[in-house]
Amino acid sequence: MPAFVYARCAALLGGLALFLAACDGRQPPAATSPAAPASVAPAPPGPDYRLATEQRLGDTDFYLTLPTGFRVKSTNAADFLVYYFAPADTTVRADFTGGLYFGSQPQGDVTDTTSGCRTRRATMLLLGRPTPVTIHRCATGYTVSSVFASRSGRGWDAQVDAFGEAESAAGLRQLLAVLATLRRQPTSSSPNPSSR
């Protein structure tokens, strides 16, 4: 399983290399063709966030692979669920945090861009399908948001809002790598949040 996760993350990171270069204002070398596989420069020194732990998101049939040392906290309401991921040790300052909203009324992108944030739109694989992602680069770092269909067939969780913040380009790559691991494994019973 870890090899599969690393392969998915490598594919995602390779596709995002050109996008991140544009976010940083740099242009890729002229010899790079769109069909050529891109490579990502090693992340600068800092915390070692290896994707290692796949966690089921509450009682849902969705799973997310988190870096070692991260955990999921949930907020349950009558008609939606929100799962936040961050370091389990609250004294550790992470370069990124994020979450997933499951419900029928996602907020979507709520970043205040009046302070000169640069906005980029990209496409990445979420739940196995190409999905638009909005990334803002602001003075304080990056924000990410993507709203897409969960395809759960249950109604109450028809939409997913994947969101997060990162302090650096390396943190952004890690955040996107975590979000890209979201998968669904249908079970015989994935209850409505109001049935708990």
C-alpha cells in the first residue's frame, strides 16, 4: 500500500511542479515540453512529513493518508461532517494544515484576496477524477480550496470541500499530496451524521 501512495503522490507532485513555478513567478526552462514528466526539487530542510498513516474519516467510507505525527479531528453536525488534519502534538508548528467538509452546502473558496493575493487555478486528481483547485498565494502563505462531488449516492454528503493553508511552497506540495490521497471505499453502512 505505501508504494501505491508514494506513486500517487509522485504523480501529483510532478504535475504540480510547473504550476508551483508559476506561483513563485518563475518560468520552467524553454526545453520543457508539456508531455515531458516534470520533477520536483527536494523540499528545503524542515519537518519530515512522510505520508504513512491511512485513516478512515469517522464512520464514513472515505479514507485519507496523513503524514506521520498528524491526526484527524472531526466536527459533526446534523447535516454535514468536517474533518481537520494537523499535527497530533499541538506544540509542533506545521507548515500546513487542512481539512475536508462533507455535506450539501460547501462554502468553497473564502480567501480574502483584497490584500494582493495571486490566484492560480490548477487541476489535480481527487477521488480519482480531475478536479479544479483554487490556490491563492498571499503574503502569509498559500490557501487551497476545491469543491467537488463525493459520488457517495447518499445525498447528505453530496459535496466535498477540500481546503487548507500552507506557509511555504514545500508545505503547499505536502498539503496537496495529502488531499490527493482521499479515497472512497464503499461499505454496507455509512450512516447519516444525524443518525449518530
